Amino acid sequence: MRNAWKNLTVIVGVAVLSLSAVLAQESGQLVDVLVEEGVITSKQAEDIRARLAEKNAQTTDQKIQLSSFIKALTIYGDVRYRYEVDDERADTTTYNSTGTVRSQGIAVERDRDRNRVRLRLGTEWAFTDSLKANVRIATGAGGNSSNADLGNVQTGGPGNAGAFSSYTPGSNNSGYALKLDIASLEYDKAFGADWLTLIGGKQLFGHNLVQGVTWDDDTNPEGGFVKFGDFKAGDFTISSTHGAYIYGDITEQQFGNQSAGASNGIPDGGDDTWLLINQVNFTYKFDKEVTARLSPGFINYVGTRLAAQSATSSNLPATGNIAAGTGAIGFSYDVRDLNVFVLNLQLDHPLLWDWKQRIYGDYGYNISGVDRAKAISGDPSITGGVTAASATVPGTTVGNDKAHDQFAVVGLTQTRGKGKGAISFDEQFVYQEADSWDPNLTDSDWFGGANLNGVGFSLKTSYNFTDNVIASLRWRHANAIDDHLPYSTTIGYSAATSNSGIAGTAVQDRTDLVQADLTWKF
């Protein structure tokens, strides 16, 4: 009798799913419920989805012509309006390596407000159940940010070491340029292996780090990604992710012209720089509402990258120091001596009434932090180190093992409901020492433009007016951890430059950033 009931349920379900293509989303949710309740098997669910996709394709009235090898096409995206107020304070005093004042400066307050828009339009092309392509375009003329400023052209860009970019009033045409944001090919269950996923191209970030802080959620890495898993044993699941991403694609010296490379101690001009990420994920499901995940990993760089293919670049490190805007995805700054152990965690559990909470965070430790600090401070024992005239850091000279090599993020998110009427709160504590992480990867809205050497907090609340229209308000505040770190802008730490009206090298002392967003997702 039970089997007869299941079969009848499947028949009725298929009939309902076939009514209209408009019900595609609701149909998918119904199939998921039937699987969860044990009414149908996963294999039967796949058959139903396949029939639904075929039915939907037949009811399009040929409004969109697709090649026969394309099984399904999904169009998605979002539009966001943002009003932003940014207030910063910088101290222009610089110090010698002994800690004495090198040049007495002043504390300078600076603030700005701006209106920004972001458009992202994507298409997902399914060729088979396992093979699909993802292509997305977005606003943003250069770098990683997808924001376009209303009424002005942004000639600097995020990551300019805390300096406010210069603007040309009334010339906003180039501010709405489009760029290729994602172009990837994904092979799930590759070669028939349920535990293998392969992705290549410019892709969404697939590892576990706190996005919006440790990893800038505007940054879509370019390269290859491999996932092994999920391997399950009862309530325990294990998987691993491995990525190799092009960080700096140099033009190797051609036709025997090695003058640029040779002048910087690299006879053949050097190799491309790659960012390598390897992470293991351990997940345990205590019950239907409580799940914990722990993800240790290791992140490092290989290869070399010249800041400029010119003999005039005299203070280039042996690896890294990518010129602004010339990296594969707009990366800049020095990436030498970054070998970082990371630990990401996440715990989902219920709160009172119908509220749910997520506890999450990152911890990072750069095991080469001492060498990084010495290199940037001009340690003569490290080949190619930046000269002391460019950046002097007290406590990081030869014979001193002081380093700023750790970072941490701790966050709490409380949510109630889904879709229309849903509300959420998010609180974060952020601590990022100067030699602990790559400033190109941290979020560009943190500490005056992706600067390190900052400690602070973030408070955010969001409300869903409809299933697709969301309003949010965020406040970020941070102070300098060490106010004796006058790095220059080419290094990527807290500094101010001449286009902000401050001459010379300065220390980012305090930042306050308020962002009000209205987002429509489709």
C-alpha cells in the first residue's frame, strides 16, 4: 500500500510540475520536499527535473533560439544602489627604524560621500547534468570593484592604500563601463566520479574564507579549481578544495632582450606569479538545525613578478610587487614572504523563537611574517628588499624578530525568516596585522581601502521588502594597530598619498564607513 501511495504521489507530482514553465521554481522546491520526506528517491527526483526542463523548453514558443547541445539557460543578476559616507584620519608623521621621529607631520581629517551603482548580469549554460558554463558581466571599468560612481569618473580605484581617488566632475561616461566578471566552465561529477568537481576560468571564489573581510567578494580569481568530496560517514562529511590562480601574468623577455630582468637580478625576466590555496573541510551535523564546519588550509604564492618591465625599477623584490592595475585581476602590491596558515570555522544553530544564528570566523598566521617585515623595512640581508628610504619600520631591522603576522575575524549573524519580511543582523570583529595577509585580497571597503594594520568592528542590518528587494545598512569602524608603520603606497599598507592632499608617507589612523544599500536580485 505504501509503495502504491508513493507511485501515485510521483504521478501527481509530475503532472503538477508539467502545468507551466512559470512554476519552475516552485516545482523544484516541491521535488526537494518530496525527497526530504522520503516519498521519492534522489534518482526519481532527477528524472522529474529532467522532464520539467524538457517541458519548459517546449513551452518557450521559440522566443529564444538555443543550440541543440544547450540543455538549459538561466539568466540571473542584481542591481544595487549604494549611498556611502567615508570619514578617515591620517597622521603624516614618519619614523626611523629606531622609532625616533623622522619627519614630524600632522593629523589630517578627510571625508567624502558618494552615490554608487552596481549591475551584474549573468547567464548559466547547462550542456549536460554535469557540465555547465557561467558568464557574467558587471559594471566597473578596472580592478576588481563592480561599483560605478554617479556623476564622477573614478581615476584611482579601491586599494589605493587609503587615499581618496581623484575625480573629474561631470564626466561620468567611462564610469559605467562594463567588464567580464565571470567566465568559467564547471564539470561536476567529473568523469563519472561523484566526488570530483573541476572548474576553470574566471570564477566565483570556492574556498572557505570570510568574504567581505578576509576575501574581497568583488574578487573572482582566474585559474583552476578542484574539489574532492563530499565524503560522508554518518553525520560526518569531509571534502577538500584546491586552487591555482594566476596572480600576475608578466610579459617574459622576448628575442633575447633581457635587460629589464637582468637589471633586477632575474636574468630570464621571471615567471608568472600564482596564488595557491589548499583547504580541507570537516563538517558535522549534530541534528537538523545544528551544523559545525572547520576548514584549515594553507595559502602561498609561487613565481616572480616584476613591478615594471623597465630597468628603472631598482627596488624590486625577488617575488611579487605587482604594479597597480597590471595583475591578472587588478592586483597590486608586494606579495613576497606570504605563506599563510588559515583556519575558517562556521557554526549554525537556532536561537529563541524562529531566529537562527551563525557563528563564523577566520584565523590566519603568516609563517614568513618576520622575513616579510624585514624585506619591506629595507633589510640589506634580503635580496631586492625595499630601501629604508622608501619605508622604514621600527622593530623590523636586521637582528630583530618583531613581526606583525596574524589576523582574525569573528562574526555573528542572526536571521529570521526567508524572502519577504526576512530580517538579519550581522556583527564582526576584525584584526589584521601588517605582515599577516595580502592587502589585495582583503575587502576594499575595510580600513580605508584594503589596508592592513587595522582593528575594528562592523555592524550591519538587512530587511527584505520583497523576495527580491533588500535594504541594508552597515557601519565599519577601525583604528591602526601600530601607529609607527609608515609604509609607502607601493607596499600596500596604511598610507596616504598626494592625491588626498597629504604630502609624503602617512599612517592611516582611523576610519569610519557607513553604507546604505538597496538591492534588487533577479
